[in-house]
Amino acid sequence: MKSIEELKAIAREVNMRELREDIEAKWVTTKISNHLERNPHLDLTIEEIRELILKDDLVASFFAKDPSKQNFTEKAISKIIAKIDGIENFQDLPSSTCWYLINGKVEYLTNRPVGIKNIDYMFTFKGIDFIATQKYTKAAGGAQDNQFNDVVSFLENSIGLQEQIAIAIVDGDYYDQCKINKLKQINPEAVIISGFELEGWLNER
């Protein structure tokens, strides 16, 4: 199975191909125009940049959609889970969902509670219900620490959960063994696992 970074590389190639196929589309023209407005020193026309995009991979890479801004990792892990034999009632919940894990209970709320991230996935396996949060964090930093804190909050709120099993799906270089151990200490009943190891863990339970 390919890693997240390998899947992202494939997605970048697909996005570059889409960019070239849509070279005359409004979204491409707008993107080029905005870039020229920010960089008037380039002294290039929209048409000249279109031609560069078509023949130069480096230029095309600047204008192609960034997989990281397309909820790519969440979608990739979603596909992995959905394909696991035996998974039932799989739900990939959008960021606008109203399902939250709060103080050991799964609740449907119209207003998002402060400091609480929505649940990413719900599914059933061998008659057991699971709820999951998902994070892919590549390296250390302030924004990355915020992602880690989201996982911490999810696990803290999973304490006392009775009817489901909570899973924190974490991938990326940020999650070294030290951070994994910290997460496991929050709630020993919850599962901390890579998205690529989930199928094996489910089948071995």
C-alpha cells in the first residue's frame, strides 16, 4: 500500500493534468490573473503563462491545485477504510457535520462547542461501532501542535465512552513514538493507530 506522500505525488500529477486540460477555463484564468497582479515585475501576459504551463512542469506545478488544500489525506484514509472487508455503515462525515464526542458521549449539536472537533468517521465492524478522528501531520510546528491538541481533545472526551470504540487515526512524521505514547496515556481504552494499520488491527481483534 502506498504512503500518504506517495499518494499525494500521484494527486499532484493528476492535478497538473487537470490544469492543462482546463487551460482555457475561468478558474485557471483567474488564478493566472491573480498571480500576475501580485507579481507585476514578471511582465508576462495571461496567454504567455498559459503556454508556459502547457510545456513546463515547474511552472505548471505552481498553478495546479494543491492536494493538501483539498482535504486530501482525510479522503485518502476514507477510501482505505471504506474498502476494508467487513466494514458496515461507513460514514465519512464532512467538516460541517454536527456529530461530536463530548464527555464520553456522541452528540448531535447544531452549534459547534468551543475546542471540540467534529467526528471524522463512523463505521461498524463485526457488530461493534467505532468513531474516529483523523490527522496527518508532516512535521513539527505551531499549526501542527494545534492538530495534535485536536487529537488530545478527542481522546480526553472519549473517556467514559460506552457504546462505541474511539479511534485516533494519526499519520505523518510528527507522530513519533513519544507523541504516540502521550496519546495512549490519555485514554487506554481508545485506539491510536495509523490509517495504514487499521485493517490489520481490526482483523486481529
